[in-house]
Amino acid sequence: MEFGNFTVERGKALPLGAVATSKGVNFSVFSRHARAITLVIFESAAQDSRYAKIELDVYKNKTGDMWHCHVLGLKAGALYLYQVDGEYNPEKGLRFNVHKALLDPYAKALTDLNSWDLRKSLGYNPDDPATDISFSYQDDLFTVPRCIVVDDADFDWQGDHPLNYPLRLSVLYETHVKGLTAHPNSQVAHPGTYRGVIEKIPFFKDLGITSLEFLPIHEFNEGESSRINPRTGETLRNYWGYSTVSFFAPKGSYSSDRSLGGQVREFKEMVRELHKAGLEVILDIVLNHTAEGSERGPTFCFRGFDNTIYYTLDANKRFYKNYSGCGNTVNCNNPVVRSFILDCLHYWVMEMHVDGFRFDLGSILGRDQDGRLIENPPILERIAEDPILRHTKVIAEAWDAGGAYQVGWFPGRWAEWNDRYRDDVRRFWRGDAKQTRHLATRLAGSSDLYLRDGRKPFHSINFITSHDGFTLKDLVSFNVKHNEENGEENRDGNDNNYSYNNGFEGPSTNPVLEHIREQMLKNFLATLMVSLGTPMLLGGDEIARTQKGNNNAYCQDNELSWYDWSLLEKNKSLFRFAKEIIAFRLRHPGFMRPEFYTGRDGTFNAMPDIIWFDEKGNPPDWDKLDTCLALRIDGSKAEILADRDDNDFFIMFNAGEKQVPFKVCRTLPNKKWFRAVDTGFPSPYDIYPVGQEQPLPHPDIYLAKSKSLVVLISKQL
């Protein structure tokens, strides 16, 4: 068929997007207020390629608010965009501009974004004194990336399906697809790609985590920033990806397969191979805002299809509510947008086989169409109860940039990032006064936050570090942030890090200082793994990855952020500890209980499921206890594995500067305490593999070294 000589049929309104059929491709998009829509089909990905325009007839090619057609002869790999005409009246929230090419909101893949000239995509004339209420007549058809028709049936899943591990049995590992293997010393054949992740599967298996939580992999524009690194003079890039361009499309630059649609195949290949290795895939998804930004931002998708539907607008509809801190807010509880969100999540589960989602600034999903927080947000309930998503992990970042803070208040089966856990654990190990009460609450599953409405300890996603903030190594190496290279004069990033440099700011060659810092890293890792809740480890913390004190490396797409794999050998004792403490947690159901501790006897002649002590063996005076705390856990009440009870545990925390003799509570008859973990000892005596735990030389007293955590385990004589 000669290009442009298309036979066009009426087509169908559903499903939305571009769907390959046996005879061609069916196209369908939503717009309630458009006057006319044109489908543009391109001959190739070349900027100056030939194109053909298909004007959709308002009577023949429209059903309700859906504009659609069926183009015969097209196949997977076809390239397309839209042009939408309508009223341009920013004061009424209407920003249609037929001169701006638009991406299909349901596009499953995009061509390369590197040549995208965002200035040409502005719907207004930036040189006009009227700024965003002016109108741009500049055509950008040849600079906007193009949508690629994808045939999802064209992949061999080899029987794969999502793993969907229970949260309480999971250990999450937050990582970045590119940064994981982009470093020259990563020793992979496909650095910075989905295939690079596959090549690191043996590392993940050795570490022992169960689930990978990827920073955003939905298509975004790395080149959207104009900010300059003041040290190097280089233009900074969007590294993290929290600025989504296309919600259905995997990031093309993360694919080693650069053929049209190759990123979809390679992403699926990654998921399939991770699942074969027993590793889940969780996606960080940014449904709270889009890369179109504020009224000064470009028009390339939602703004051009129906601005008043997709975004939450101010009373003066020229402006956007900005609960995201990124210029706009997605109108998540508009019925049309709710359907879009569900369609998106369904696609990633059904067609891409992912195991769950972490929702960035999730509180925005709880705002109504005027931006008010609502008691029972429809979209949150829909996601939790949706039959397709019923067994996927749904994890909220339970706050937003508009002042909402809802940790502990998300409904039903929603889990949440628990930043209270992060801050309280950091403050205890820093040595802050009167922190033992808070540490105890976090160790016990944060019942102050989650013991309501049938929620469980595992709904708390416990973390000490994440992509947003210091790495664990930097947490013990810096007192203040060092974000000068972000080009914002060190104003960006959080100032309240609860960090401690242990006496010297930054990297050190002092072996004594570095030994103390490594011991502190082990304290944090061990605390995370013996706490009730679902642990999340920041990728690279297990090998002491550093960002040189930068706690907001969103724009550092370079070796500052990438994993330095030489650290695996340099810090092999830390890596050994990390994988052993993860294994320790996963083989002991006592740390993965589905219910909160009660502190009461549960059966005849049984001890309470948890007892707290000060270092002298007395009940703690929470108002006076500062740096020392001990607890005994009754493993017989783990209630997870019906075929066996767990061991009992006695755990001691000493955040002080001096060693402390702890009085050890008695064991049950015919049992004895053995040392399983003591971060005060050098490797390999800091943690023992199963069966090699050491008996105590003095059964009643244990001398806990300064800044150490000790775990004793009871075993039969």
C-alpha cells in the first residue's frame, strides 16, 4: 500500500488508544470539549518524514465523547500523533491549540525524546507580553516524539504471571533502572537498561531481597531542565523521572533494543526473567501530576485534549492547583480520570505483569475536583477493591506538597511509606534524648498509626533511607546536605535529616572513624529487619553507596547517583552482613507477624508476646530512658507458619558512647540464649549463619558495646 492511501472505517470507541486488529489499527481518544480532531500518521521516525492526516468526522467518528476510527492496512510499529481544535480561552480553562501535536494519553511507546524542542510545544507565545493567555501559531509537528502502535499479543511470556507475595513476607529494594548498571564498572553487556537489570539477577538473589521497587520507568523527558551544574558547567538532567510524559509507555532510553516498540518487549523480558528468579516488580507511578507543568508549561497531551477534565484548576481557571509542587495536579477523582487511572493500572498488571505500585504523593488521589481532601476517596477505594488489582501491592506516599499528611489513614488494604519510622529510628541511633519510647513503637509495627480499621503491621512500609534524601552511608557521614551541584545554591532538599557524621564531615581515610560508620550502617540494617512491618532497603545501601552528601540527587544522571560496583568488594563485610540479616528475618516468622503485639499472655503458662526492659532488666521508665532498650519476643506467637513455632528473641539496643552490661531475661526451661547478631563485633562475628549461633559465656549478663545492636536467639539445650 502506498503511504497515505489509507482506507478509513468508522472504528470503535473502546478500547481507548491504538489497538492492532486483524485488518489494521483502531484509534480512539477522549475529548469532551473539542470541536475537531485530526489523526496524523507518519511514514517513519525521521523528523522530516512524510505524513498523512485523517480528519475525524464529528458524526461518523464520534461516540459520546470518544473520537475514533479504524485504519486498514496499518500494523504494529505505525507512528501517529493527534491535532485537536477547540476554544482557546485560558480564563475558562480551555487551552485547545490545533497547531500543537498531541501524544495519545494511552500511547504504549514513544519514539526518542532527545530532539524534542519544548519551546515549540508551548500553547502560548512566550514572546508575547500577554504570556500564557496569548496564542501560539507555531507548528511543532516535527519536533514532538511520536506514538508507536504496539501489539501486546506479540510476546512469549512463557507462562509467566505476577508473583504477588504477601507484604508481610516481602523485603523491598528501591532502585533505579538506569543507575543500577550505568556505571562503567557495572560489568554488564547492556548498561543502564532493562537487560542490565536482568544481568544483575545473581546479585539480587545473593542479597536475598524479594521485590524490586523501580523509580519511575514511565516515559519522561530527561532533557526538560535548563538548570546548570555550577561546578562542571553541564546542563543537569531529569534523572529520577518524576515528571511523566506518557503513563502507558515504558522509558525508551532504558532499552537496549532501539527498534520501534523494542522498549515494550525488553521491559516484558525483564519482568519475565525477574519472575523466573522469584523477584517481584513494583513500579513507582506518578499519577499526581504530569510533565505539562503549570500554565507556563508545554501543551503535548492532556492539556490539549481537555484541560478542564484532566487537571484540578484554580477558581480563576487560567491557573492550576499545585498540590504536587510541580505546577499542576491531576484531577484524580473526576470520573473520566478515575477510569484513565484504572485503565493504566490494569494495563501494567495484565499486559506487563507487574506486581504492584508505589503511588508518588498519594494523598493527591484523595482530593476532590476542587482540591479538598475527602473522607472516602472513590479512586482509592476503586484501586483497593478492583478485581484485577486485588492481589497487587498498593503502596502510598501518604502526603503531598499541598500540606496533606495522612500516614496511617489510607483505607483498607493500602500500605504506606512510614516516614515516622524513618525519623524515629534515625533519631534514636543519633543519640537524641528520650527516643526509646518512639523506637519501641516503631519496632512493634507502629500501632499508633495502624492499629485501626482492621489494618495490620505490614501496612507500614518501614524504611530508613529512600531515593529522596541521604543514602545510608551519607546518613552516618554528613551532618548537613551538600546539594551545591544541583544549581540551586544548596536551597533544595530536606534540611531535617537527623543524620550524624560521627565526628568528621564527609569521606574519611581514618580507619577508626570508618569502622564506627560501618557499625552504624549495620545497626540501621538490623533495626529495619527486626521491626514489625514491611522493610524497604534503598538500593546500594548494602554496599555503602554514597552521593557525597547530596540528599536531592533528582538531577544527577552521572556517577554521583549511579551504583559504583567497586564498593561491593571494598565493603564486602557490610554486604555479607546485609544479606545475612535479610536471611535472618525471612527465616524467622516472629519478625513477620500478621498481627500487632498485645503484651499479654495468650496461652496457659505462656509468656507475653513482647516484654520491654531497661538495661538493668526492669520495666522501662520511658520518660527517663535515653540510649538503651531491650525487648524479649515470644516466637511461639508468630502465628504465620502453622507447622512450627519460631524461636524466642532477646534484643538489645545501645546507642550510647559507652559499653553497657545488659541483664538478660531468663529463657524457657530446657532452652538457652545464643548470640545471633552483635554489630559491635567485626565481620564475620557480627552475624552468624543459621546453626552457627554462639552460646553466651555469661548467661545472665551481656556486655553490649557502644553503638551496637545485639540479637540473642533461644535454642534447645
